[in-house]
Amino acid sequence: MFHRPPTRTIEDTVAGVPVTYDIPDTTPTPKLPFNLDSTLRRTLFAFALLMTAGAIIWGTVAIGGMLAILAPSWAAYLVAGVFDAGWVACLIAEWLLRYDSKRAAVPRKAGLAMLAVSVAAIILHGHRDDALLVGIVGALVSVAAKGVWAIGMHTIRIQLDPKYEAYLRTLQQEAGTEQALALGERDRLLTQDRTVKLRLALEARRGPQSTVDQLTDHTPDRPQSTPVHAADQPVDHVDATPEPAAVHAAQSGPDRTVQPVQPKDQVAELHQRLKRGDHITKARAAEILGIPESTAYRRLTAAQALLNQYR
């Protein structure tokens, strides 16, 4: 990336016409004064990082050499690094929670416990090799690194009043709650979309024939009813009473249809009604489309997903 020199905008008038153009800005930029506190703070944490790296290396070598008795070398040294990495991870958590004394107490105590385990393992390694003094000195490396970190954390930690600490914690909880709700809503919509796609794919694999048609094709023909004759009535006697005519349901409302909606238009029909603001349940969808409730539920789910997609 090329460095672009600073410029400043000039507004002028040439022959009565206002013009705007840029020229190089030669105004000297004021430099910040030397900050000794900031330099010393950086130096302190640089020393803490170097001491932490040395403690991790020594702890890994010492504990890994002891664990190599019962395990392969690569596994022993890989696991040995966990001992010091544990309290270093707690240091990072303590840094992130430096403005919340209550929550920072948990990683602080956990880090001290993990440091004690690491120190004990290093001393045990020295005792096993008949070099207890070497083990103690090696363990003090981790203790010294942890101590320098504690001093550095003490220099940057700001002790807030209880009310301001509670205020800051409340703001963080509100922001975290909003983020959690947004992530939950995103997961719900993604799951709903995947469910609709899965149902549509399954229906496409079954072929273009709808569930209503399949049920109609497999419905057995009803046997014709046999007329019942009275005891004193001849068998060949034909009843002159006419059969009642089939009564067709009249359209009683805007949502009741006489004929079932075609399968290709069922989702679109429900989508239009949902856009209109109608409250449609599974049973209501089955009544509107003239199909079983199980099929109506799939059509209703697809229509709701289509409605959410275009919101």
C-alpha cells in the first residue's frame, strides 16, 4: 500500500465561478510527548511474556521427561505443556475481566491452583532424578513469571466503585442478551429454512402426484349397500321412495372452498392469506386446502418460510 501525503481542501472563486481543489498539506504534525509510564508498562509486560515463555519451556521439558517413562515422547511433551498453559489461559481471562472484580476472582483462583499443580510436578521430577534442588529452582521459574504477571495486572487494574461496576456489568449483560437473542433468531430461521427445503426435496422425490391423489388412488371402493326387505315385503318389490339427493356444502365464508386447491397452488394460497394477516392453524389449513392435516402442515410451514423470506 502506497503512502498518500496529507492534503487539504481549498475553496476559491475564479472569474466568479466557485471552485474546490486539494493541495498538499505542509502543516507540521505535532508529536506526542515522550510517555515514560507507557514505555515502562510495555517493558514490564514484555518481561512477563519472556518469563512466561521460559516457564512453559522448562515446565514442558521437566514434566515431559517424567511422563515419557510411560508414554511416547511426543505425547508426553505435548501433555506436559498443558500444566503451564492452564494458568497462562487463566491470566488471559483475568485480563479480560479486569474491570469486574467479582468475575475476575474465578480465573485468578483457578490460575493459582493450576500453578500449584505445575510447581508440584516440576519438583517431583527433580526428586525422581535425585536433583531436588534443581526441581525447586525450576519450579520457581513459573512462580516468578506468575508473580510478574500479578504485578503487571495490579498496575493496570482500576478499582471501580460498586455502583459503577454494577452499571458496567449491566451494560455488558444487556449487550450480551441482545447478541444471544439475535443468534438464537438466526439459528431458528436457518433451521426452519432447512426443514422446508428437506420437506420439499422429499416431496419432489416422491413424484408430482400429491398426497391427496395418492390417498384417493388407494382408497378402496365402498361396497354397494344391499336393500333390507321387511318380512312381509316381496323380494322383487321396488321401493318407490326416492333416494335423498346429495347436498353440496354451500360456501359459508371467504375461507371455505368448494373444490380442493391444486397442489401446485397450495403454498401460494396459504402465503397470500398469511400476507393478508390471517391466523392459520394446521387444522384451518387442512380445511382451506381440502387435504389431510399432515400434508397441510407441510404446506403451511413452506408458506411461513416464504413469508419470512420476503419480510
